[in-house]
Amino acid sequence: MVLELYKKKRNFKETPEPEGKPKPIAIGSSTSKLAFVIQRHKASRLHYDFRIEVDGVLKSWAVPKGPSLNPADKRLAMMVEDHPYDYKDFAGIIPSGYGAGIVEIWDKGTYSDLENSDIKTAEKNIRAGLKAGNLKVRMFGEKLKGEFALVKIKSKEENTWLLIKHNDEGAVDGEYNSEDDTPQNSPINKWLTENKPEKVSKASTTSTARQVKKKISIKPH
Ligand code: MN
């Protein structure tokens, strides 16, 4: 069943996230491009979620360090369950349960295959790339522009990919950190400012270090 895992992980009485209705059927040719969204998600750990529309759902990867515009960077991207199409517009607070925390939209727009084909051809190429574990896309976002590759790598886990920018007019030479490319007053940045750890005095260093150790959580979700 489509979106089964997505629905299984969530209690829609508690979360404001979309319930996973199928993508509405377009009237005429109003949707001429595939959609993408990148959400910044402050869950147990701050990460980014990279989502692209394929066959009416959003194929999704959790990117712990966020996308980079520097072709020298290979950003770890863990494939996660498909999300419903209307998740592309979701921003808000997940109060409890799976992914509890704050979601904000970091970038959105349309995307295609490298040739910028019509939607049907693009989708066919994207589907083949997913299957092959070697996906090349052209992004038309505010922040992400031009060619990107998603490459599946051999690892203990089945869902490990790398997100890499291709060298083109949308790339940057220097160090790139997606965190620097966020509005100062965004909900997550406000939260981070309000919850900054207090300055640690020498006397309490040991106990604080112990507390920090306890709080460590590795999962991106
Ligand atoms: Mn997430």
C-alpha cells in the first residue's frame, strides 16, 4: 500500500502533518513540472529532509548536514519512507511522537531530469535512476539550482546515499553551510537561541559533560 510506512509511524490525532491523501489529479496540464521541497527539521537532532516528487509521492532522504552547493562535498543522505505529495507544503510543530520538533521549509521549487524533459519523460528517467541507485536531477529552487546527483553507496544499511552538487553555474567554490543560509528569525533559529546551553562554569563542567553524554541520540529522525 502506498505510504503505508508513513501512516504507520504517525498518529494523525496528534500530529498536524498531512494524513497522506493521494495527490489530486491535475486538471488539464496545470502541473507541468515535478515538485521538490527541502525541510529543515529540528527533531532529536537537527537535520534536513530532501524530498522529490515521483509518481505522486515524495521520495525522501534525511540529510544530517544539509545540502551543499560545493561540488567537493558529499553529503550523507539516508533514504526514508515516502511522504505524501502535500507534505511539500508542511511547516509547523510536531508536538509528540515520530519526528517531534519543528519543521520549516528551507527551499522549494520544481525539478526535472538533466535534460529538463517533459514531466512524463522526466519521471521515467528519475524512476530508472532510483532503481539504479544513481539519480541525476536538475533543481529549480531558490537555493538549489542546477545539477545534483544522488548516489547510493554500499553500506551496512540499505538506505545510504550521497547527495553531491555538480560543477555548474549553481555551484560555489568555498565552504558552504546550509545553516548560514537560514533567516535569523525562523522558528528553529528562535528555538535554538532560546535554548542555548548556559555558559558552563568550571565547577559544573564534569556534571554537564555527563548530562550531554546521556542526551546523545544518533538517529536523524
Ligand atoms: Mn525529518
